[in-house]
Amino acid sequence: MLILQKAGHRDLERYYPLFETDFDSEELLGKLAVHRGMMNGSVDFLTLHDEEGGMDAGYALVLTKNLYGYVGLKYFAVMPWFRGRGFGIQLMREINRRYADSQGIITELTEFEDEDKDRLRKLRKFFRRFGYEPLAAECSVAGVRDNLYVKTLKSDADLTPVIHRVLPDFYTRFMPASAVWRMLDIRPAAKE
């Protein structure tokens, strides 16, 4: 049986090296900022525990507070030894269930260089499978293109006109505003 559980600060210390392996350094949030977010309730660090095997199968970092009622799925990963066995599907289902009372879930798919040249296509396909739709906005993290996706839950309002306020609002809850604006660049997509 798989259980999604809220993890604590010790777990973050144990998992942070995995963050550094699974995500590009440019999109990596500082460990102290994540601890701060966990302390003030603006970040949930979640682990998917496989009771049968007695091991954690995956993890997610969710930005939970903003003025708009959305949550942000910042990091989502399945342990390498559990990949290809449906654990990512289960983790996504559990996250969708846990945050079903929010307006929706926003995620960022950043176009960093990767050994797997097909990574971005696979991620888009995975998130679209769960109802995530692309937002028409030009966004970059540390100068690298960022694809924004949203899964609407309670609200069917178009986020595009306000995404430049929604996304930074997540981060400024636990990071200095100057650091957020150095990291993010968001604009509505140019009209055709």
C-alpha cells in the first residue's frame, strides 16, 4: 500500500541531495528557504511511502499559499529504483486528492539541458494525462524557458492574465522578493 505523508525538516535534510540530483541547479530552491516555507506553512514536503517494501517511492514539494487559492507543484519525482512501475501515477493521484479543495494546481516544466533529450515531451504527456493544460505565458527561470501548466479544480477562470502575480506570490512567502524577481521572468504570451 502506498501512503502520501507530510515530511518534516529531518526528511528534507535527507532528501535535499536528491533534489540536487533530480533538478537543475538554476531551478533549485535553497534548502534554508524550503525550511522557512515549511515552518511558515507555505510549503508542504510530501513523500510517497511504499509500506510493502518499507521504502519511500517518491516525493513532491508543493507551494501551498498564495492570494489566489492555487497550489504550486514545484518538485515531483519518483525514486530511480521505482521508475517505470506506476508510482508516478499513484503519486500524482494522491497529490490531486490532497489538494482537491484548491482552485487548481500549477506546475512548471523547465527546459534545462538534460541527458534524456525526450524528457520534456514525456513530462508534458504525463501532466496532460492528469488534466494539466498549458498556460499562454512567457516564463523563464534563471533565463531558461519555463512551461507553465495548470490543472483547474474549482476555478475555470483563465490564469493567463494574472500568472505574473500568482507565481511570484508563492515564492515571496518564503524567499526575499529581490531573489524571486532575479529567478523569475513572467509575461503574458504575445498576441498573434
